[in-house]
Amino acid sequence: MRRRDLLRGALPLATLAMPRVAWARPAGELWQFDSLRSVGGQAVELVGAPTLVDSPWGRATAFDGIDDALLIGRHPLVGAKAFTIEALFRPDGGAFEQRWFHLEADDGSGAPPGTGKTRMLFEIRVVEQSWYLDAFVTGPGYKQTLIDPTRRFPVGPWYHVAQSCDGQTFRSFVDGKLQAEAPITFTPQQSPGGPGRAAIGMRMNRVNYFHGAVRAAFFAKRALDPKDFRLLPRTR
């Protein structure tokens, strides 16, 4: 699949518009969840039996909300002084609390995965047939949650979500629109015990499983303005 096909939007199909693909693309790392063997050049460990499904941009990985997940041996934002994480995902309802994107540094202590104190994550909260976003980051000297239960969206469609930090302000977005922000004294996440790790579809210690699908994620080592988001649909 050509990379520009990823840029055709994260909104429900009825709202998709012709993309504008001529802007300068921000530098960063793209993960596409169109394989159950590797993601972003990294080998994947399967938990349960996630499957490949169709999305508006090609194949995506679907999770059953019971015991499906992917484990990847890398935290792509280790050492970043600022960051943006974008993702294209489809929430399908289910349990109230679902952690579907978990990045964790390795402090070298040998602590079990999922218990580390330096991590970044996306969660959702599901209320009947709607959901709202939970973005979270924690590390030495900082711990911040962004969540607004009043900003709800229907389960079922595809969405673009993002979180960003410029070192002083932590922000979250759905379809390019600000959801919440808070001051933060951010310092780069370090992983002296190795490259870190990621879990897609669950919390790293195998709880809070996600029911839905994930198509792609993009990581930039700077805080992007929404107009520069890599995976967000562009209109003329």
C-alpha cells in the first residue's frame, strides 16, 4: 500500500473528503498494523488470536476485547524532549475501561511488564454505545491524565486520535480537535534496561483488553500542530 493511502481520513466514510497530500510531511516513525508478524520493522508477539480486517486504508488488526493483543519490543519515543503520538483506531464497545496503546520504558530493575513507572498510553472509557478518550503520560517527576467524560463519540466508526507534549503542555485530540490539556514538567523518558516495549490491545500486564481495531500509529519527536498531523485527513 502506498503511504499516501493512509492519509484518506479517520472519520466515518460518509464524511471523507479528497485529501491534500502536497504538504511537507513531518519526520517520524510510522507503524502500520497490517501484519501479524511485524510492525514498524519490529517482530510481533501475539497474545490470544488477533485478526486482520479491512479498514478505509487497507488491512488493520482487530482485537476481541477478551484476550487479544500485540507485544512489540520497542518504545519509539525514548529520549524525546517533546513528542506526538497519532493513531487510527476503531472502538467497538465492550468493557468500560480499555487500554489499547501502551508504551513503557525499561528501568532495568526487572519489574514485570506493565508495572513500570515510565510510560505513555491511550485508553478509552465506554458508556453504552459511546466512548471518550483517556491520554496519560508518567515519568520521573511528572504524572498527568487527560480525560473529559463529556466529550463522547459513537462506537463503530474509525477515528484519528493524538496526544502531544512540547515539554510544558500535554494535549489530547480526537479528529484534530482538542479534547483536554494540562501543564506538565516533562523530561525525556529513558530506558536504561533496553529499548522499551509496547502493547497494542491491552495493558502490558494483560488486563483492560481492547475491543476494536487499530490501523496505524505515527510517532514524532516534537509536538505537532493539528494541521501537521501525519494521519489526519486533509481537505482542500
